[in-house]
Amino acid sequence: MSIPRGAILGHGPMNAPIALVGEQPGVSELRARECFVGPAGRELNNILRTASIPRSSCYITNVIKDLNKPLKHYIEITKHGVQVSSEGSQYISFLKEELEYVKPTVVVALGGVALYALCDRVGITKWRGSILESTLVKGLKVIPTFHPATVIPPKNQYLNKHLIMFDLIRSRENAGDPKINLVSRNVVLRPSYYHCLELLEKVSDLGHHGQIIDFDIEVVREELSCLSFAWSPTQSVCIPFTDGFNDYFAIDQEETIMREITKILEDPTIAIRGQNISSIYPICSTNSG
């Protein structure tokens, strides 16, 4: 593509194991002619140091490489979908060529626009920390995280700093292996009535044999929406009680399921673990959320 005047190109070692891809340069970047040198860049530097990753060892770039127009002119992500202009598409194509030339082992997508450009996915909160395969460059490992600009004013999402750090540490740990080794998980999301009873019986049996059972409850409009049990890092069930505005199970079925759930949660011989449940289960609870 033809690079617009004033574009800020990526910089860093051409054989860098880690590439950091942001969204769009700011005024500070235009003045310095370098990516991530403004307030967000200084925050990124701090997080990189905490994660024991030298900035000089990373290739750093942005999806959009100019500030001629607002970011949403190029790529706009809304709840209704994604709109990409012709200039945005050209920049995504240029990013593909750029990464194919640099050949990093892992790419950190900083923010939702980078996640979309690299993996054709939306929802940075949903996908951050995951190991994904890029749809832009086949076989390329991508780890999305929040943009460091979310940590500083005006967004002030300070807790994102720790999440970005964890995700960068994960990228460092994955920088030595280009293979995408994904963990196989068995998550049951919409069990039938009888399958639900079968899984609850399994949870109870495992709990009685010393397995710690994790659980979580979600409430929507002051009504129980779903309840989940996990009995290992890779196996869990989410039991839905609503299906849109309707009940998921028949009333008698829901009553039976709730009785089985109550037996598990009230059994003092089963170790239950979850967030913010210290007043109920003081021994096995965690209060991290």
C-alpha cells in the first residue's frame, strides 16, 4: 500500500521474538516519529520492566500508522459490528506484510483494534490472556491484552496494569516456542435435564472423594441466571436457569436441580471454593474478585 505522509512505522529488531501491536499513534508519537513514547508508552515501559522484558528486544508497531483521522474512521468496533474503511483495510494488509517480514514468535495485541486486525475477534475483555492463532498471519501466535492507555487518565483502569503484566509475562514464556499448544477443555454450557443431573452427581462424588469444587453464580435482573461448577482446570459445567426471558428448564425440573445443587453447597464434607464467599465457606474461599 501507499503509506500516507506522516505515518509512524514500526521499530525494533527484525528478529524480535515478541512484537507489540497497538492501535494508533498519538501526538507524542508524531513528534518523536516513534511508537509508544507518550503517556501510554511510558506506562508500557513500566509494565515491560515489571514483566522482565527489555523494550529493546521487542518489535513495536501500530495497526493504524497515522493520526490524520480518528481511529474510528479506519476501524470502528461497536455492539452492532465492525466497520473497516478502505484505508483501514490497507493498513491491516500492511501489518500482515510487516509481521511476515519481522517473523516474531508471539504478538501481543494491545487493545481491541489490534485484536480484531490480528485475529478477526472482538471483545478484548473476553479474550485477553488467551493464546490465539492469528487469522491475519497463518500460524502466528497472538496474546491479546488491554491497551496501556486504559491504565492512565482519563480511563484510570489501574487494575488493568496487573492484567497487562500477567499477559506480557505469558508472552515472554511463549516467546521461545512458535507452536500454538492449546489446552483442551470440556465445558458443558447447555446441558439437558438428565445430563445436568448426571454432572451434579459427578460433582458430588468427586467432592466426597476430596476434590475441591469451584463454583460461581450469576444473577441478571435480580434473578438467578446460571450457576457453574468446575472440578478441574479443564472441566466444568454451566447450568442455565434462563433462556433469554424464559425459563431454561420446566419448573419441576428446576426444583429438582436446585435441590441437588443445595445438597452439594450445604454438604460440610465437600470443599467449596469461589470468590467472595468467605462468610459461607471460610476455609476454601478466595476473595480475589
